[in-house]
Amino acid sequence: MFTGLYCHCLYLEIMKTYDFIVIGAGVVGCAIARELSSHGSVLVLERRERPGMETSRYNSGVIHSGIHLPPSFLKARLAREGSALVREFCQQFNVPNREVGMHIVVTAQDCFTQVGQLKQFTKLLQRAREQDIRIEVKSGRAIRTVEPSVRCLLGVHVPGVRIIDQCAFLAALIDDMGNSSTTIDCCMEVTAIEPVNSGLVVTAGSSRFRASLVINAAGLYADQVARLADVQFQHYYYRGEYYEIEPSAGITANGLVYPLPPRHSKGLGIHLTPTTDGRILLGPNTKRVSGPDDYRSDKTPPEKFLSAVRAFLPSLTTADISWAFSGIRPKTTDESIESDFVIEKHPELPLINLIGIESPGLTASLAVGNYVSQQLS
Ligand SMILES: Cc1cc2nc3c(=O)[nH]c(=O)nc-3n(C[C@H](O)[C@H](O)[C@H](O)COP(=O)(O)OP(=O)(O)OC[C@H]3O[C@@H](n4cnc5c(N)ncnc54)[C@H](O)[C@@H]3O)c2cc1C
């Protein structure tokens, strides 16, 4: 009896206690931690050796308008709110960013050979109208004065879209937490979550921590982490691969150039993305893969990328592009084309799970931080 009591006291002494534990130091976990730091002490547990080593690094760095999203989706609302917040944040903290705008182009192939593809155009116009997104419909000739490498009949211009340096953005988020009572512990993989009196105990490595509220922002692995608390979610993994256009190709991309979203595809279609450091990316595609770490198997050959963009970028050849990188999206459905974010408070446990945080999670990150902190009451 005495020994048991002694052990229990010792156990309480060595277990560090926080108001909040955030699992995962990607852009979403860090945005949440930054927001929660004004409400109490925060511990961020990250399994990799540094923050932002997964999807938060392997993306296009686009701050989206929401035009591609169903207006009723949570992610559409968070993208609209988040894009304004990210713009202000980048300006305040000198994160490299540029408002480049987006053209979504309609090609001759869309009009004459792909039955039904033009419906995608009217859908975009409708989504822009419903979400109050500023757009302009332009002729192919007008688009060519801005994007001389592109061939199209007409298109939609979305002026407010921005590109950012996503790694600098994450670094600035972490820097901004520097003065708060927030700790980020790396090389700490969370392996257990157990309920205790009015809180949860989280095991990571050989350590155990206690918190009044745990937020699962483990990205691709968030479904697995949720299962540690007996919550059943299932991710489906869709890899997005990128090639990079060689400067010698003579292609310019002053802004983002997207095709009409291919019907029946879970992606937006392979497109051109300029980066803040002066490169031009071609991609991403949307390829179903079996696991959250399958970045490389069965890479899509360059010819497939070329055939996807030939209708609006006819001069590109395989010699003009080289492999760049890939990232993986966690989707919440394998059946329908659209997959929404799930941000769900557990009905009994002090746990919030963030599931299916695929694109536009970078755009939405700061709004997700606000959304989670609003769940505290
Ligand atoms: C190809 C591609 C292109 C994209 N392009 C854009 C874009 O242009 N604009 C946009 O807005 N969004 C884009 N996105 C989406 C965006 O990148 C993601 O939504 C965002 O990065 C998700 O951030 P996260 O913090 O949720 O996940 P992550 O960055 O994956 O972070 C989760 C973290 O949790 C950690 N972790 C996992 N399991 C555990 C555990 N058990 N214990 C501790 N830590 C754990 C991981 O190591 C990781 O660091 C794109 C995504 C992809 C794949």
C-alpha cells in the first residue's frame, strides 16, 4: 500500500503537464500551437528530427482563393479566411511571397474533343460567384499578353492568388512562438493516448505528458494517431508528383496557369506554378498510392506530364523537364471526387482530430488555428 502510494506520487512528479499538447509540427500543428499559446502552455510533439519535414514542405506553396472548392465545404471557408491571414502574416514577418494571380484556361481540346469538359468552366464561374471571389473572364489573346508561352481560347483570371515560400512561412510561425510558453519536442513519436482524470496522457518515446486538451494534427498519420484513442478514421493517399521546367526551355510563367479541372479526377489538373525562388514547377498530378510514405514507387514518366499539358503548352518536350519532388495528400474518401477537412472534437475525450488536411491546408493553416481555438469553450 505504502509502496504503491509512493510510486504514484513519484509518477505524478515526473510527468510534465501542459494545457495543450499538439501532435505534429507541420504548418497546421504549428499554426494551432501559435494560436493556443495565448490560452495556456503548449507542447508540440513531432516524430521527425525537425518540424515541417512532410507535406508542409512538399507542396506548391500556393495561397488559394477557393475557386476550385465546393462553397459549402469547411475547407472552402477556411481557405477564404486563411488566405487573407496568410497574406498579412507574410507581410508582417517578411516571408517571401508574391501575388501572381491564376489563369484557368480553356483550350481548343476542351471545346472540341472532350465532351462535357466545358461544364467545368461554368462550375468554376458559379463557385466564384457563390464565394464572392473576384475573377475576370479573358480572351486567349489577352491571356497571351501576360502568359506568352500559353495557348488557349479563353480563361478565367483570379487576380488575388499568391505564392509563398512555404518553408520560410513555417519557420516564421515557429519564430513567432518563441516568446510564448510553447515547446516543440522533435524525435518524439506519439505511440499512446490514454484518458486520465479531466485530461489525457500522451506517450512519446520513453516520456509521458499530460494535457487538458490534445490536438491531433499528425497530417498523413492523423488517422493512425486517432486510432490510439479508439477513434476510427481512414485516410486514402494520393501522391502529387512534380517536374521542373528547365530555364533553357524558354517557357515563362508569370503567374499560375491551370487547365480546366479534368472531369472525374480528384486533382485540379497538371499546371504551371512559379516559385518564389524563380523556378517553374509542372504538376502535381494525382496518383493513388498505398501508404503515407510512398513518395517514389512507380514514378509517372515525363511523357504523361507532357501529354496532360500539351493542349495549352504545345512547345514543351521531355528534354525541357526534370524530376523535382512529390508530396502526398491524405483524403477522407476514395469514392467521390471531393474530400473535405474533418476537424472533430471527440464527444467524450478532450481530443480534437484533424483528418484529411490536404490542399489547401497551407492556405487554411492560420484559419484552422483560429477554428480550433474557438472549440475551447
Ligand atoms: C502535392 C501537394 C500540393 C499541395 N499544394 C498546396 C498548395 O499549393 N496550397 C495549399 O494551401 N496546400 C497545398 N497542399 C496541402 C498542404 O501542403 C497540406 O494541407 C499541409 O501541409 C498539411 O499540413 P499538416 O501540418 O496538417 O501536415 P504535415 O505537414 O504532414 O505535418 C504533420 C506532422 O505530424 C508529424 N507526425 C505524424 N505522426 C506523428 C506521431 N505519431 N507523433 C508525432 N508526430 C507525428 C509528421 O512528422 C509531420 O511533421 C498540397 C499538398 C500536396 C501533397
